[in-house]
Amino acid sequence: MDKNEILKQIDSLSEKKLEAMYLNDFLLTWDKSEDEIAATLQTAEILKSLRQNNISSRLYESGLAISIFRDQSTRTRFSFASACNLLGLAIQELDEEKSQIAHGETVRETANMISFLAEVIGIRDDIYLGEGHTYMLEVARAVEKGHQEGVLPQRPTLVNLQCDIDHPTQTMSDAFHLIHYFGGVENLKGKKIAMTWAYSPSYGKPLSVPQGIIGLMTRFGMDVVLAHPERYNLMPEVMDIAQKNCVQFGGSFNQATSMEDAFKDADIVYPKSWAPYSVMEERTRLLQGGDRQGLQDLEKRCLETNKHHIDWECTEKRMQITRDGQALYMHCLPADISGVSCERGEVASTVFERYRVAQYMQAGYKPYIIAAMIFLSKFKNPAEELSQLVNQARPRIN
Amino acid sequence: MDKNEILKQIDSLSEKKLEAMYLNDFLLTWDKSEDEIAATLQTAEILKSLRQNNISSRLYESGLAISIFRDQSTRTRFSFASACNLLGLAIQELDEEKSQIAHGETVRETANMISFLAEVIGIRDDIYLGEGHTYMLEVARAVEKGHQEGVLPQRPTLVNLQCDIDHPTQTMSDAFHLIHYFGGVENLKGKKIAMTWAYSPSYGKPLSVPQGIIGLMTRFGMDVVLAHPERYNLMPEVMDIAQKNCVQFGGSFNQATSMEDAFKDADIVYPKSWAPYSVMEERTRLLQGGDRQGLQDLEKRCLETNKHHIDWECTEKRMQITRDGQALYMHCLPADISGVSCERGEVASTVFERYRVAQYMQAGYKPYIIAAMIFLSKFKNPAEELSQLVNQARPRIN
Amino acid sequence: MDKNEILKQIDSLSEKKLEAMYLNDFLLTWDKSEDEIAATLQTAEILKSLRQNNISSRLYESGLAISIFRDQSTRTRFSFASACNLLGLAIQELDEEKSQIAHGETVRETANMISFLAEVIGIRDDIYLGEGHTYMLEVARAVEKGHQEGVLPQRPTLVNLQCDIDHPTQTMSDAFHLIHYFGGVENLKGKKIAMTWAYSPSYGKPLSVPQGIIGLMTRFGMDVVLAHPERYNLMPEVMDIAQKNCVQFGGSFNQATSMEDAFKDADIVYPKSWAPYSVMEERTRLLQGGDRQGLQDLEKRCLETNKHHIDWECTEKRMQITRDGQALYMHCLPADISGVSCERGEVASTVFERYRVAQYMQAGYKPYIIAAMIFLSKFKNPAEELSQLVNQARPRIN
């Protein structure tokens, strides 16, 4: 986009109803209105274009962005750092091991103590069912109250960098990718996307990506099909949301019991491993009880169970049964690639390789998606702010 | 404060004698003159107001702020990061575990090697009696000499983020809090503050907070009362300083043997756990001798000893005997709250909760206190610099 | 240098042929042309002078600088952070332990995933012979390809922060030091530099410093003498490069079998410990085979072997036989100083102390050398960019 096109995009942004995003968090895509989802995608596009045109979007002269990673992360860590840096915020990580967080210190207290000069808090907490989202809500309430009480001079925005329920920065990047790929959000209507389980020799991957995908893609009027082996079901609450979306947005949400059924005539396939629901539940229980031996046994059993479904692999043969044998392959990365990162994995290496560049580009949208989420919650008149950036045209690189 | 009030404050700052702060460190409050203490508090207020008025105080286009944490920290870590970011400095942490600091590498060498482009060094080293302050002096001498020798193009300022003797960023924030609470520093004169030990089921908390409090509050003409169980005495050098302050500033410094005596008619109470002096001494000895078993035994014994004083708790009943039953409760946080963070702790949960917001606000002053300490040591004409910031009025958030 | 002198230096820079540096990496000094080496040293000088004149060289409003440290580091870590900060880039470290780098995840993928908004990647990977440089090439190819494929909006530059072959940020700082010390690069011609092994009670130091020194100093027409005990030889490829340099640049490269022979009439001595070549080879083999016991045995044997050469120490007596007893002593730091950091080490404490300030100043050039390497690879018209900085004269400290 050149400057004129950017300004046109900004104009269209100004027509959207975004008041509720201001000083609010981005935790679950289904908490957001159609306008808000559209505006986030559009703002990501605008921020990306500003950078391409060497226009700085450094809106902050100072301000902290806090990251809390309760699970390992490379992609999201760097995306969050990139997004914050793009807006002028400096990252300060809360490393809970290096921190003097007293036993029993309340989340309320810690959340306030780190937020005095913080504009945003990004959290990844995806390991335990029933925990991550709950924790984020607790932090959000704490800083909301801290702001009301006059403790915090500003209300830091929360961005969910993956919880037990949703992974909005990932799925919104996926949506961004699909919109680009199919040439417009209107073209997603009626497209079939197969969100399927796939075998991986690893254990305990969160359910948040498949949940996030069925919760978001049903909003674009897509035909979403979910397939997984028995017992690998998702949270019923999210299944309900997917169903309700279909009523509202005119798509469909169905389940299949085999990869083949799901892949049949699919326009998009998203084969990805996750843990059995009951295992995730038991893991939370064992952890809360401090049962280390139990956790090890569970891991062993879970890997054994996985092995029964080693044939759930996105092979060339299966790709052949998709729409014209040409479905778009997607993955949130890193994928377990058969013969590359493991003996047998989620996807055949030739399939992955054919879509590798597209996948990498998809991952590259995440910094802009996150920056858009932050930006829309921090500025009351986003269109005005963006216009000002274009008009000032301060170079990002001098 | 609006702009005019800020400019008035800056005017009053320009009348203070601050030459000795320039290119100097902030290690102990009692090394600072009355003007210097007052200017630090005033500058903190000004920097806070600038931010409230969305005026950037980013004085540095580039420059590093180095942090060295030899003990865990959340509050101070984030306060230091916030302060440096407010001035435009980027944090670089010296993680001594990840560093190639050769066995026997001198402090002199490391201090110089990390400081080539550093404007400030913040250090927390509070675990061993006789060590933290000594280490800070050694670093200060090293960078002072490095600057004289032409090795360092600038002389980085040291800020004591808690040592074995004092915790000036904490106690200055406490003072800031009291001044706000009582409506002016002149109103502190004659107020009774009870700095008392309190029971905590944890081990080996530093002595620097109570020491810092008696060393600083006696400068405001306050009536400071210290109370603790036998053997939990403080460093005699600091007791002497508190006494001398009384002579100079017209307050008083007394000791009590029970919480009741200390709390009686107190305007402020500061009940907080710390380790027995002899335990702190023995710990240093055992550590230097590498006696791990001895350290474990010591911890066990210390926790046992603590238990004899489990009744040293800031209860509602004890609060009743303070001035009109209304004394201000203070704590440097995190507090051990009975029934919240532990079974029996330093303070009853209802007392803590009643003063929670005030406490949190107090903690929120720390970033500005630290920024003021850095600022006053880096700029020769602080009032002029601050005026310029107000006049430029560059927005912090665009 | 004042502004006029800086502008003169910039003029002279504009006459150099630097096209090949643009969007290229800095991995080995012998990959660089004479003009490129000269321009790097000159740009370092200019950036240093800009800072001395309080002129900001913050060329980036936003942008990440990624560091990957596969070995411990203090000096280089802080130098890289300082360099990036000087240009306006924010450091984001890839901590491979905290990262979700899947087993078998390709370097290609990780390199792309962290680089979406990255301008530079600094890597230290110096522990295993045959590994570090190879890894850097792999990362370079990955981001080069990522850029071509449209995955990365810019091609991040790689800077070698020490590999198994070369340590260019160190040796270029050494060269910078020598040029200052002898009053011009032309005065290095014919100077004798003794790069010798020295005893240290530590194990497995990389070969990259001595290799880098013989590979770089032979380019200035110096008489380079290498001396080490038997079996402590360097990589034959680098020996060849040193020989070839002599033919091209008119210096000499010889080997001696004792410190005495090497020190005789030397203008500069660089006594430094490194591991036996065969040990480095065996270590790589054992590591690849996962043989922990073997690695421990190897370390023990290596330390034993080292002890046979405990007399390889840079003593006052040996310094006496250098040119007029006045050779410049050099070390990349930290040095093992006899009686200071160990009982017997690389250098006598009186020798070290006499050259300590010079050594520290040498270390202080590294941030500017690294900034110059980054700058010259990121800007097509470096002289023009630098002129603009001088003319804008935006203050680094407001």
C-alpha cells in the first residue's frame, strides 16, 4: 500500500464502532464484535504498510510493555517484543523465578507492583486447563481496580499470548493470512476449513489453537470441520461458541471422525497435534496435588495413547482429496515434520515444504496483529492517531 | 500539578545547593544533605507531574542503564526499569551466572567492562551483612577511577537498590508517601513513627529497611521509636546516625521492648520482619567458609527462634492504641499477611486491607524517586533541564 | 575530533568502495577488502567522536537487534548491547533454553521466526571446532533466503561475536587500539607482534583470538610471530590465510617455539591461553557422541597437559627482551593474572597493571567497532548518512 491507500484504509477504520476496545483487553476473539475483529485486522495491515513505507509508528516516547511467559516461547516472545518496539514500548519481562514474589503474594498485588509505568501486559499461560484464562482475568481485574483506586496512573492493556482456551494472536494472524490468500474477507464465506488433530511424538500440547480456530473461523461464514480421534475433544464451551457463530454468521460447524472426511473438498487444512482432554484435566489435578510421579506416569500413558493414532498425518495422499488437491495447508508452527524433526509426525515433509513460505509469511503477520491489539486499546481515536502518523511521516530509519 | 505549578516547583529547586550530587552516587540517605534529600523528593514530584501532563522526560536518545541484582526482586526491578525508561535509558542486566566473569576477575575490571556506554548502575546486594555496601563502594571507586583514567567516557552513577545497610529508594518513597499523607514535610515534625519488628514464617530478611527508616525519618524531626525482640538489634553504626540526626534535626529516637509501647500514640506504624543480627553475622561467616550444612542448620534455628515471637503481629487491637486508633500502617511490601499469605504473619488481614491502597500508592512513587536520583546526579543544572522539558512539552504519548 | 575533523573523516570514507558490505554480514575479517576493513575502523572512530560531541547516532526509531549467546559473555554482551542502543535498536535475546525450539526444528525456521522485525543478529558460538562459523553461515543463508522469498521485510545483518575460527569484533578493536597507540595505520608496517600461547589453569579456551590476530594483523604489513607449545597449533586454514596476507600486504608470518624467541625485539606481545587443537577436535567428537564421562576425562587430561607449560608466562624478565623492553602488552580480557586471579597464570601482575589502562581503553573500542559493522551493512550510502547526523546534530543527551 502506498500513502494514499493507507489513508483510505484509515478512513474506513474511522467508520467502525471501536469504543469498547479502548482501555480493554484482548483475551478471547469471541469477546470481540465484528467491527472490532475487522478493525484489528485492518490496523495490522496499516501498521505493516507504515513500516513498509518507512513511516515510524513509535507513538510512545517512554512506557513499559511487560511480558509474563509461563511456558516456553520463541515465536510469540519475539512477536510481542517486535510489536511493542514498533510502538515505542520497552519490554520488561516478569521472570517469576527471579522475582521476589512471596509465597501467597496475591496476583492483585504483583499485578499492581509491576504496572506503575506499564502500558501493556502480554501473558502466555497455556499449560493447565482452567488456569490460564482465569489468571488473565485476575490480572485484568487487578489492574482495572488499581487504576480506579488511583494506584495506577494508566490502565495497562492485557494481551492474551496464549491461554488454555484461546490463542488470539495466532488465530488472528491465521485469519490475516487467509484473507490475503483468498483476496478478501468476503471470499472466506463458504470456504471449507478442516481443523484436525495430527499425530506428534510429543506430549501435552495445549488445546487453545484448535479451539481458537473453530471459535474464530466460524465468524467469517466458513464451513468449519473438526476431526480428532476419540477422547481428543475440545472444551464444550468453545464448541458451543462455534455453533452459535454459525447461526449468527451463516457458516457451518461439523465434526468428522477421520482426517479423510475432514479433508474431503477442504479449501484449507489445519492438521495439528493436541493432548486428550481428559489428560489435560488430569494433569491440572496432579499438578495441583504436587504429584510428580503421577505426572510422569501420565506423560508416558499419553504418549502411548498418541501412538495409536500415528496414522493421523497430513500426507500427500490426503492432500489429494482436498478441493482440486490444492487446499491451503496451515500450521501455527513449529510443526512436527515426518522425517525432518521426527520419524513420524504431523505432516509429510513434501507437503510442509510446499507451503513453507506461506507459513512463514503467516507467522510474520503476528507482530502487526499484536501491535494492532495494543494500539486499539490504548488510543481513543485510532483513525485520527494513524492519520497523524502518516502526515508526520517520521522515518523509521533515518 | 499543572504546568504553572510545575514551573514553580522547578524554581524552588533552583535555589537548592545540589553541586555535590552531580556525578555522585546515591548509596545512603545520611550521606546526603538536607537540600539534597528535599531536592530528590521534589524532583520525583516534578517527574511524576510531567508524566501526568503527558510531557516526555526522555532526556537520553541513547545510553545504557545497568542493573545488578544479587537477590531476587520484583518491585525494585520494575521500578528501576520504569525509572530508566522514563529518562530514555535502555536496561541491560548483568546476570552474573551468564557472564564470563573469570574466577578472581576483579570488581574493578568488570565494573569498567560493562560501563563504556552506561549512564547508571543500579545494584541490589542485601543478603550478607558487611558485603552489599562494601561492594557498591568498590564499584563506585572503580568507575570513578575508570573515568579519571580516560577508560570511561562518562562516570556512571550508582543507585543503591538495597544493600545490607540502607534501602534508600524504599525509604525515600516512604518519606514521599508520608509527606503526601500529612500534607507537607513540615507536618512530619513531632509525628511519632513506630518502626517495629514483626513475626514472619520466613528467614533472613535484611536489616536495611528498619535501618533506612530510623536513619531517614529522624531527619524530618520525627519521634522515631524502634522495637524488636531481644537479639533482633540493628547495626550500631546506624543507631548512632539516628541519634545524631535527633540532635541536628530536633526529633527523638527511642527504643521500646514491646509492640505495645512502640504503638502507643503512634501516628505511623511500620511493623516488619527482619533477621536477628547475630544470625546475619553468622550467615556471612558460614557463606564465606562455604559451609552449606551450617547454613541450613542456621536457617532452621532462626525459624525456631522467630517462632518465639509469633505474637509480634500488627493486630487490630494493637492498632487501637495508636493515635486515635488511626495510625498510618506502612510496609515495604510484600507483607506476610496472617491468613492470606501465611497462617500467622506480620499483619492482620483487616489492617493490611484498610491501608492497602495507600501502600500500593506508596510503592508507585519508587519509579519517580529512582528517576530523580539518577537525574540529579547526571545533570549539572537540574532546574534548567526540567524547565526545558516543560517548555518543549514533547508528548510522552504522541 | 571536532565537527570539522569528523566531516573530513566522513569525506574520506565516501571514497572507499563499500558496496559489498551493504546487506552483508561480518563473519571473518579476511572476507573483507582493505577498503572495508579501513572503513570499519574509520566509522568506529566517527561514531565514537559523534558521541563525544553529544551528537546522537540513533538512526532507528524502532527495530530489534537479536543476540544469541551460546557461550558465556560479559564484555561482548555489553558491547553488542551498547552498539545497538547507540543506533536505536532494542536488544532481544534468544535464550535457547526458554525458547520453544522443537527438537529438530530447523535453523532455517528459527532464524526466520525471530527476524521479522530484526535489523541485526549477533551470535557467539565459539565452543566447538567446526561448529560456530558453520552455524552462522546457516543462519545467514536462512535470513538471506527468507528475505528473497518475501518472508522477511528486511535482511538482518549477522555480526560474529566470536566463533570457532575468528573473533572479528575483538581483533578489530585490537587493531583500532594499535592504530591509536602507534599514531596511524601506516605505522604498523614492519612492527613485530608476538602472538603467543600462555599458561592458564583453565580449560578449553577457543582458538579464535590467536587465529583472528594472525589473520588480521598480517594485513597491516606487520611481522607476526606465532609461538605455542607443541600440539597447541591453530587451524591450518587460518595459517594459510596469514601466509597469503604476507604476500599481498608485504609483512611476514613466522613461528617460534618459545616465548623468548617470539618476544625478542617485539613491538607488541599478545600472550594468551588456548586449548590444544587435538583437544578441541576430540571435544567436538565427544560432545556429538554425548559422551559426558569422556568430556570430563578430557578436561582433566587437558589441564594436566597445560601444567607442563606453566612457564609460558608473560613475566617482567621476558618483557625486557622486547623492543627496548617496552613492547605493548595486549590481551582480550579477562586475563589470568598470576597472584591475582590465580596462583600462576598468563601474565605477571606488574606487567598487567602497567598496561591495564591501555587494555581497558582497548576494550572500550568494541561498542563502536560493532556499531560500525552494523551501520556499514545497513546503509547504502554510509558517508551521506553520517554527514546527515553531523548536520542534524541532534543531541544524544538533551
